[in-house]
Amino acid sequence: MVDALVGHSRALSDAVDALSFADPVHTVYNPLVYARAPHEAYLRRFGSGVGRVVFLGMNPGPWGMAQTGVPFGEIAAVRDWMGIEAPVQTPAREHPKRPITGFATTRSEVSGRRLWGWAHERWGSADAFFAEAFVVNYCPLVFMEASGRNRVPEKLAKAEREALGKVCDDALGDLLELLQPRGVVGVGAYARKCAERIVPEGLPVGQILHPSPASPAANRGWAPQVDVQIEALDWF
């Protein structure tokens, strides 16, 4: 199964690399390419197992998965909690305001720190968490404007959004076939809607509050709110 996940990741990487994006998108990062080593280490260490709950994120953040290749991949969580650290290459085209420094990155991604910190607090070890759950992103690409500002997939031009959606929808469907989860939790409304388009009949879909600091609600005690949402799902 793990080999199938790695093959799926590489096929998705090739498919999104074939897409093109125009202004205001200035630079596109694909961490499945330049951060392949830690990404595939994540798949090989924690990807095995069916019947778990899948947490579905939107796309990589500039200081998380963009640096480590791991979804919501805040440096300390990936290195110290998951025990993953591997070489990260430089993207073919690097944005001057968003350098890729891999595990040498000194900035911390708030979303990842909140998500993995919550998992640590609730489950203790990474092995205990991943025995019951797995975390993936719907889209593997990072989109940046000339200013360095992050541009989320839902803000892409319509034709670009539709082409990307077709690739990512197909990939998510294939991934769920491999993982055979007992439920899918969208991390935020966007991810939940993506899951709802794809999941087979009978597979439940839920949602938790996105941990982004851009969300005023998330800044008012994100973890306790998510505890309530998870308890309501009753999947653990």
C-alpha cells in the first residue's frame, strides 16, 4: 500500500506540473518535486493502514509543507514529533520573497503548529495519532503573487481553477480508494466541499475549523473548538 501511495504522489505531481497559471500568479511551488524526500518519508512512515479518518487540507502553506513536504508541515512538528527530516532541494523557479530553506527554516507556520500541537496533546505520540488518522492536502501546489502574497486555489482564474480541480478531484478519488477511510474531515469549508464532491456514497464527511491565523474564530482558542467538533463527529 505504501508503494501505491508513493506512486500516487508522483503521478499527481506530474499531472499538476503539466498545468499553467497566469498573472496574478507569479510563482508556483510543487513540494512533491523539490521536497520529495521528506514527503515520501512521511508516506512511508505513516501512510500504511486502512479504515482511519482522513483529515483533508486545502494546499501547502509557505512555511509548512512548502518547506518540509509534509501537510501542515511546521518544522518542529515534522522533525521533533514525527521524526522526519530529509534534504529539500531548491525549486526550479524560486520566489525571492519566499525562499525554500527546508528544515533550516526559522519561521513557524501557525496553522501547522496548531494542528499538530492539537494532535500531540490529544494523542500523545505521532504513532498513536497516525494509527487512527492520516493528513493529506487536496492540492499540492503553492501559488504566490509577485508581492509574495499567498494565493489560494479558490482565487485562481476560472479556467485555471477548473483544470486544477479536475486533476485534484481525480487524485483525491484515487487516494480515498487506497486509504479506505471511515470518514473524511475537511480542515475548513473549502476542503470539506472538495471532499463532498468526491467521496463514495455512504462515506461520511465532516468539518473542523481551519487553524489559519487569518480566521478570527481560530484565534479565539482553536484547539478547544476543534475538540468539540471532533467529539460531535464521534469517529474516534
